[in-house]
Amino acid sequence: MRRLVFSPVLGDNPTMFTGIVEESGRLGLVERRGEHARMVVAARVVLEDAHPGDSICVNGCCLTVTSCDGRQFAVDVAPETLRVTNLGDLRPGDGVNLERSVRLNDRLGGHLVSGHVDGTATVAGLRDEGNARLVTFTADPALTRQMIQRGSVAIDGISLTLIAVEEGSFSVSIIPHTLEVTTLGQRRLGDTVNIETDLIGKYVLSFLEPPGLKGGGVDRAFLAEHGFL
């Protein structure tokens, strides 16, 4: 149904997603092999046109399909992926959010998601509000620095709108449909989720504050000096 091409710090093909989860799959096997792992996921929708070498976003992580049939697919999970995501905490029977890579002619229902997880966050607050659930997370301030109120964030691969952002914490409001069709409806206090901040925002921040460069980047003084203000 969908396909482009860009991929993970956690895979080998460049791929892109939209953060609109197609189904919730079920982890059937977790085989740890030293620092890496092999996982088998039971699914239906994402397997309709899947082939070995395709990319599938699993809880926000872009992974490459190594084998598949009409009922399940297997992926190899690299050490770096296990270090920076919650995939290493998963056990057989756990639900996972799944999305195929997007095609160039598809509608962009969420936002641009690369499947390259930036880090994890912890569920710190749950409160029902009308027909929605307000969920608050704590995270490394380096992650929240890349977020803005009313901006987008991918949580376990789900495109969501940030309703509040503070240093070290952020909140989202989740509608009933999302709670029903993704794993977010099962999240409890203390659970860990994968976070990918907005792709464009990361590039802007890197431009303004180049890594390892003291006093570098673009600020109001720089713009004024070069005639932009």
C-alpha cells in the first residue's frame, strides 16, 4: 500500500514513515544472540505486500525484514538499536506498533518519521480528559530541547501532537481511536517508550547550535552582523 525509501540507524535501507500505525502486531519470538537479537512478529496488514529487504517500523524503529510469510516476519536487531530503544525490554506476547514505509504518492497523514529513534521516555502521568487521555512523559532534556508545543513527536512510532513541553518532560493528548489501535492504550506509569523528535526541528537546532562548536551557529547577533536584521 505504501513505499518510499530512506532507513534506520537501525537498519540498512533508507526509508520514511508517517507515524500512522497500520496495526498492532504481536511479538512471537525474541532470540538474544550476545549483543544483538532476532525477533519474529505476528502481523497481518503489513504483510500484504511484504518481501525480504523491505522496511517495517516496529515501535518507531525502522527494521529490515529478513524473512516473512502471510502470518509473521523476522527482523535482526543491531546492538545500537537495543541500546537506544525499548526493543530490548520486549518479551514474547508483547504488542508492537507496525507501519510499512510510505510511498511517494501516499497522503502524509502524520509527519515525516525516519524510524531513527533518538532515545526513550518514561510514562510519568495518566489522566482521562473528556474522550481523550492526557499522558505526560519524562525524558532527557536533550530530547525535550528538540520539541515545541503544538509540534510533532513520534512515540513508539505513533505521530502525535505535543500539547505541553518543559525541560525534561512533555505531554500529549490521545484520542480513543489511537488508544484502541496502538499499544499506547496499554501503557502504564513507569513504562518506557521510544521517541523520535521532529526531523526538521533537529536540522534547525543543529544549524543554530553546531555540535562541538562553542559560540558557533546562527543567532540574532550573527544575522544582524550579516545584514539580515
